[in-house]
Amino acid sequence: MVAAVAENGVIGNGPDIPWRIPGEQAEFKAITMGHTLVMGRTTFESIGRPLPGRTTVVLTKDETWSYDGVLVAHDIDTALALAAGEQGDTIIAGGAQVYEAAFPYATDQVITRVHLTPEGDVFYPSFDETEWVEMKREPHEAYDRVFLTRVEVADTADPGELWPVYQEVWGDETRDAFDGIWAAHSARDGFKIAAVRRGGNLVGFAWAYVGQRGQPWSDRITEALPAVAEEWVGRHWEVAELGVLDQWRGYGLGRALLRAVTDVPCERMVLETDADESKPAHRLYLCEGWLDIARVPDTDNVLMGKLQAPGSTVDPPS
Ligand SMILES: NC(=O)c1ccc[n+]([C@@H]2O[C@H](COP(=O)([O-])OP(=O)(O)OC[C@H]3O[C@@H](n4cnc5c(N)ncnc54)[C@H](OP(=O)(O)O)[C@@H]3O)[C@@H](O)[C@H]2O)c1
């Protein structure tokens, strides 16, 4: 999705965009050139022609509507399917009705946050900001261009897609070992997985579930740290895996993944990580309010825990 949005959420006034910002159009051109634009009939007619160098798909309910050099669709699914067969990426170019219809399918947003509060009657749809991570921000005098990517929370995933990330992040595991871990963990109570994709490929994921005695990790911790386990282990929320490909670190994806898999009403949350506080993972957990509980004997690891608000239920939903 590519949109220019004013501070009051306005994207249009009647058929027009209520501002002209030097340079902004040129950047829109650079971002969209060679790709396929999906837009509403109102937006298309306001522009008045297909934009050169780009394929245009226009959405309209009007079965008789046509325009030379333009593809026409009558519902969002058909528009997206048509666009997928055309050049470059599919870019949703507005207006409000089309942004709204396309939001559930969107993986990225490039938003030009215009520093104005103009009169207008067309608004960008509101969206749940916790589902999106800011990957980049380009500040300009009259606007900031912000690149957002979606963090998907799912209750399952394809292990074949997870494996390349797992392999890079936990280099010493075999595929068989990973398949075994996946099979065991994904069957646990409350299993929750979050994933981030870029350009169709998975670049990071996290998963968590209800931890219980009798599970290998819980039993190992109970044996190694019996006093600590007394308080922390047994129907706790366990963050078992969290990894982001090297080249995608530093954008806040780890934080978004952690938040996505710990958004549960469970009083005690635990995880095990490298004890070295200079490691990014350890720093992330500290920043997110996790505390070191104890060094795990015979490992380089530390057990970390986080207590959620008193009164939250001990048992997460299964
Ligand atoms: N600031 C920005 O980045 C930006 C970008 C684009 C547009 N805009 C502004 O946004 C305003 C236009 O937005 P808008 O919401 O009024 O109109 P729009 O989304 O551009 O177009 C609405 C029309 O598209 C068709 N349509 C939309 N969703 C459809 C669907 N799911 N299935 C079939 N047809 C569908 C319908 O056409 P029919 O009526 O023909 O059936 C509908 O009337 C203008 O002010 C424009 O300048 C701003």
C-alpha cells in the first residue's frame, strides 16, 4: 500500500488530494515505476490517465466501465489476482475504499506522513499499529516517509518455511532435529507463532506455549534449579524460540515478534537465553521488562522471567 496521509488522517478532499508538495510526486513515481497499481475508479478518474511505466488495475462495480490501456476488476480478489500476473509488485494506490478493501492482504505500507492538517473528507483507514513494524523512516521537511511491514500472528506455520530461518539462527541443528522440535512444540497447549515475511520470504519468527512439568525443558530446569522452578515452572508461558535473520536485525522485528507471542493473560512467563548481556536477544528481553532469574548450571544460559500484572490468570487459553 502506498499512501500520503496528513496528520489528521486526511488523504483526499472530494476527488482531489488537498496538497502539492514539491518532490513528493517524483518519489511516488520512483517507488511505483515498473510495478502494477490497483486503484479505485474515483482515484483513477481524478488522475485522468494510466500512469506511464506502470500497469493500472481499476476497481469498479460498473460492468460497463472501461478505459484504454487499463485492466478492470469488479472485486478486490479479482483485482489482486489480475495484478499478481502483471509486472513488478502489486501496489495499492488508493483511495480510501480500496485501501480498506486491500488492508487484510497488505504486507507492507509506504506512508508519506504529510506535516499538514488540511480540510478533507476522505481518510486513510485506521489500523492496529501493534501488527506493524517500522522498518525505515526518511525524514523530509514537509513529510516523513515511513516504511511499515506486517507481523503476522498465526496458530500454525509450514515447517519448511521456518527451517531456513531456524538453520541460520541456530546453525548447529539438523533438519530432523528441527522437525522433531516443531512436532512436539506445535502440539502444546496454547501454541502461538508469529512470523514476519519480506518479499514473500520468512525472515523471522517466534513461538510460545503453555509450559508444564513433564516437558523436557521444564524438567531440565526443575532438575538444575529446583528452588527457582518451584516458583516459576509449571503452567507458565514459555517463549521457546525467537529468531530473526541477520540482515533483518535492528528494525524492531524481534520486539514485535516477542510482543506478539507474549500477548497472553498469563502471570508467569519464562525463557532461556544466552547469559551474555551484550547479546541482542538478552538486551531485547531486558528492555521488554524481563529479568534474569538464575544462571542455568552447566550452560552459558540464563533463565529469564517476567511477571505480568497481578490478577492476570495463571492459565493462558488453551
Ligand atoms: N493521499 C493519497 O495517497 C491518495 C491516494 C489515492 C487517492 N486519494 C484520494 O482518495 C479519494 C478517493 O478515495 P475514495 O475512497 O473516495 O474512492 P476510491 O477508492 O478511489 O474509488 C472508489 C470507487 O472504486 C470502486 N471500488 C472501490 N472498492 C471496490 C471494491 N471492493 N469492489 C469494486 N469496486 C470498488 C467503486 O467504483 P464504482 O463507483 O465505479 O463502482 C468506488 O466507488 C480522492 O480524494 C483521491 O484524491 C488519495
